[in-house]
Amino acid sequence: MSASKLHPTNHLVNPMLTDLYQLTMCYAYWQSNRQNDDAVYELFFRKNPFKGEYTIYCGLDEVLKHVASFKFTESDIEYLKSIPAFENCNPAFFDDYLAHLDCSQVKIYSLDQGRTAFPRVPLLIVVAPLGIGQLLETTLLTLINYPSLVATNAARMVVAARGIAHSDEFHHSHSHKEDPLFGLRKSMCVICKGAGYGKDQEPAIALAEFGLRRAQGPDGGFSATKYSLIGGFDSTSNVLAGKILGVPIAGTHAHAFVQSFVKLEEADKVSIQVNGEDILLLPQVLKYRNEILGGDWTRTNDSELAAFIAYAGAFPHSFLALVDTYDTLNSGIRNFILVALALDDNGYTPKGIRLDSGDLSYLSLEASKLFREIGEKFNRPIFKNLIISASNDIDEEVLYDLNKQGHAISLFGIGTNLVTCENQPALGCVYKLVEINGTPRIKLSQ
């Protein structure tokens, strides 16, 4: 991709996205005619996040876009001239230096994005004239700190969820030139304990990023989506990220959809297409409920059943229901099964259920048990392959606990604790001058 086509994803990323002291230092360099001295800067972190042993390096893609498009605009220059810090400064600094400044003399040496990184080993090295190298500091830090933190958080959750025995390498499906995400993988190539998966096979458990509503603003949400996928997540609920990045999006419905139905009759006109004909779902569902299964099955929640029928009518090819609005075991899962049986009778394959509250281990195992029983009772192979997804404030510790307890969950939807990195809100990368005109430099702390 040519430099002229490289622009940061977020329009706020430009030379003005910096701290004031970067500009005041740059002016002082210029005033003393040192702005073009040869300088080397290193960007690194001092401790792995989450008390761990590794960090997944991310953000390089946006760094390169920023460097390729670095240019102060006329309005930028006019604003800088107007602020108190520069009221007595030489106008030539703005008109002759900043107005024409770009990164054509900047060289960047970097680890590959998505690679494992370790403390005090440079993530990237900037070789540049002293002035422009200084102006890059804040922007590069903000473009690397959070992406690397959230990618690491995601990778740790992948390890916890999938019960990975050992995986030291992060494999890339494409080269950097072919991959617009610079290292995005469909999923981490891993070995799952007891699952019999080979190195190049998909893992048994999938993870979806659900954090947009809890993220630190729109950019935090978008960045979390992008870099959690590099960390090993498989999909996202973020529709805009799906459009921009071309990544898989996932989602079903919320409790509000179920609550919006108040009586069974609201589903009496819901139909699906079968061989070109409209077939009503409600009579078939009620036949299973009242005649074939009977007993406790007749006492499932009517309004919830109406909601499931309506949703199945809208999405018969991908019906996945949230089953914990009222009573997970005695109503939600059973209502899903009733609708799933009717869909299967008509040639459609239901996808599964989502649990969003309660004891996820117990409920998932009970759901799996009931699915097996129904599959055997009615000779329905589809019930062997239903997805049991789970959400509800899941974090790394919860994932490890679920593995210890045992569960039947095949997809985790993780939001708040992934995107906010609650256990450690910042990575702490720093950007240090290490050489000037060939002379090594180091900052010493007392």
C-alpha cells in the first residue's frame, strides 16, 4: 500500500494528538538549531501486564498509518500560534518548520504485530531527526499502550477458556502485506486439552468480544474489537468493526425482546417458508408442548415461547435464543427445544442457546444433558451440535473456575472485563531517547 493511501482509522490521530510539552521541546530544539540532530528513541514497557509472563504487541498498523500521513494543517498552525505557551515564539518555527514537517526522514524498526513481547525489549525503535522524533512520542504511546494491553488480556482469556496445554507461537494466516490488520488471525492455532485438536484445527471453544457498550468511548470499543481479535478472539458484536475490518460479527437478541411479548397469541401468525409455502410455527410448537411431551412442558412461560417463535420466524436459519429471562431450566431451555423441534421438522437447523445469568457451569451441563435426551428420544442429530453460549461478566478467573468445575459451554461472549482490562487499566509503555548524534544516552533514576 502506498503511503498516500495510509491514513489512521481514527481521524483524531494526527500531529495535534500530542502533549503540549512535546511541542515546547521541539521549539527549544529548533531555537537552538538542534531539530535535525540524529536521534534514536526506543519504545518499551517495564513489566508484563496482569502479573503475567508475556505481552502481545499491537498497534503497529496505526503507527505506520500515522507516520505515513503526518502533516500539520493550516488550522493546526494557526491554533498553535494562538496559545499562550507560544505567544512570544518566533513565527518562523510554525511557518517554516512545522508547516513543512513530515516523516520522510523517519525510520522505524519494529517487532511484528501480534508477536509475544517482553519487558525492556524495545517494541519499536525510531531513528529520526531530534525534532520530529520528539513529536511522535505521545501519539505512538497512545497507539500502542491500549492495543497491546487489550490484545494481551484477550490472549490470556483464550488460554483460560480453551484449556491450552502449551502455545509459544502465534501463527499468521497471511503476510503483513496481504493482511490489512497486520497479523489478525481467525483464531489462535492451539492444542486444546483432551479435545484432540491438531495444530491447524479450530479450537473447540470460541470467544466473541461483546464490549462495545462498556468500552471507554467509541474508539476504545473499536480498538478493543480489533486487537482482541489479534489476541485470539473469533468474532465481535461490533457491527461497525465488522464493516471496516471485514471480521465476523455475532449476536442474537436481548432480554428486552423476550419481555416485549406478553401472550402466546402474539405468535399465532408467525410463519416460515417450506417448499414455497408459508407454514405457521405455533401449531407445530404447541403440538410438541401439549401432546407429544406434555407434563411439565405445558407449564413453560407463554410469553417467552411467543418471543422464541417470533425470533425463529425471523431467523429460521440461525435461531439462537437467550433462555434465562424467566426460568432457565423449567422454561427457557424447554421453550427453545420446542421451537427447535418444529424448525427441524421443516428442514431448518437451530443454532443453540445463550446463558446470561446464574450458575453457568451447572446450567450449561443441564442444558447439554437435556439436549442429549431430546436428541435420543426423537432421533434428532442436530441436538448433538447445538451451541451453548454464555456471557454475564466473565473474566479470566471465571474461565479458569468453569474449567475446574466442568461445563458444556462452546462459546463465550466477553465484554466489560475484556475491553476495560479491569485487572490492570494501563500497560505503561515509555518512549526514551537512547542515542543522540551517535552518543548513547540513558535516564537514571535515584
